[in-house]
Amino acid sequence: MNTKGYVHKYGDNVDTDVIIPARYLNTSDAKELASHCMEDIDKDFAAKVKVGDIIVGGANFGCGSSREHAPLAIKTSGVSCVIAKTFARIFFRNSINIGLAILECPEASEKIENGDEVSIDFDTGVITNHTKNETYKAEPFPDFVKNIIKSDGLLNSIKNR
């Protein structure tokens, strides 16, 4: 399982209200949510993100409320993975549940810059920054998590057994 894309980089403590502002939570339409993803810190994000792109954050990414709307908005926008120094616990679990790949890697979080081209090998946990010709090592996904992500979420992985 691999992905490759360009990076959209954000700092520490990116909370779920920034990922998808509460004013848009009157819909459960994933495409509508994606159209407003990150707009309070990056008003052009929805227009510039491409399928396969990667978000890199700092510490405590996804803090705040426990809403699943936040990882769903990110995933539906086309983002293939979020890399951060650390994740808020509930955001981490919600991301896996809806099939959004996430990796904790402090070194990658610090060294990768906005616009860098990055690839990820989820089987080994190797993150390659093609722009800087550097590699970083995250903990690879266990097989059951890879299955959830490949199945596009926990519920689909149960159905596909």
C-alpha cells in the first residue's frame, strides 16, 4: 500500500473546528464538508488540494471535539494521508474508522515543508521526501489497520470479511 502527493503543511494544535468549521455541520454530505475543509486557516485549500495530496501537521493534530466530520472532510477532499508529530486520540481513532491513513512521525513533521513531494510506503512506514531527497521512518500499519484503510473504513472492512 503506497501513496504519493504534494504536501499542505500546518502547525501545532490544528483542531477539528479549523479542519471543518462548526458552521458547516448542518450537513452530513461528505463532498459539501470537503468543500469547506481547512478554510479557516487556508481559504484556498479546497481549490488547490489534489487527489493523493498529503497533509503534514505538528503536535496534537485533530484536537477539539470528537466529530467524525473532520477526518471525513479531509479524506473526501482527496488527501491520501495525514502525517503529524502527534494526533489527538479521538481524531486518530475516527480517522482509522473512516479509512483515512494517518502516521505519527516527529521527524517528518519537522522537516517536510509545504509543497514538498512526498511518497509513503505504508507496509514499511518509510516516508520519502522527493523534494529534499530525505527519508523518515514512521511505525508501519498493522495488517488490520491496512485492511480498514484498503476497505475504505471500518464498516466496509467488516462487510468484506
